[in-house]
Amino acid sequence: MKLYPALTQSNFENPNNFKNYVKSARATKIIVDEQGNIHKGETYWSRAYFDGFGLPAQGQAKPYCKKWVSWGCNNLKQHPKNKHYAEHEQKTCKIAHCPKCFESWINRQANRSTRRFSKFAQNKKFNFRHIILSPPPERAKHMSYDDLKKWL
């Protein structure tokens, strides 16, 4: 079996980057020690805000976040092959500031943007190109969110 460098350097025992981000957002004295453990507390970015915008996963989770719920029907005569019917689903609040559900919020926002782009481009004779527009950093530091939107 041939191993590629990316696979040999990967650490599959630690949680993914999002989960590490959430854990380290609560660290103070030592964020990560020599063994790779993340300690409890608060970092400089956990309270970072700009014009009402904050970083995701910095709030409190609701009691039902990431809990499994099940429901079903035992009316055997109305189901195929006379079997019970059940559905299982993981509940999520889909809120940006929830440390458990922020990934589902990110997915929902990305899907929303994709639908908007697709609907806009439906009958157009051009394709989208990804570009990045940035004001000069020194000027952007002193601009409000509304001013930045106008600049773009």
C-alpha cells in the first residue's frame, strides 16, 4: 500500500478543525499544552465584534442542540409490507453563535447563496467568476460596514 504525504501527516485521532476552533475559543492561560490538550477559559477572539458581527460558535447552546429525536407510526395496515414506520433526526438550532450547531448554520447560508446565484444566472448568457475586492487596509480600518459596502 502506497501512502501519500498528506495521509501520513494527518492526525485522525484529534477532532476536526471546527471542533478545535470551538474548544480553543474557551481557553485562557494556556490554549494548548505540550500534549495537545486544550484548557478551559477564554481567548482574545471569543468577544471579537465589528459593527454587530461576531465570530460563529461563541455563544451558548440550547438544551436540544445535537440531540436525537424519533417519531413514527405503528399503523401497520397503511405502510408497505405491513411494517412499523419510524424517522430519526438530529435536532439543530441552526444559529451562528451556537457552539454545537454553527456548522449547520454555515451550510444553510452557503446553500442559500448558491440558490441565489443559480436563480440569477438561470437565463443569462455569461458564467460567474470568483473575484475578491478589497479596499486598501489602512483605509478599511476607519470605514464602517455601510461605508465598506458602498466602496465595493
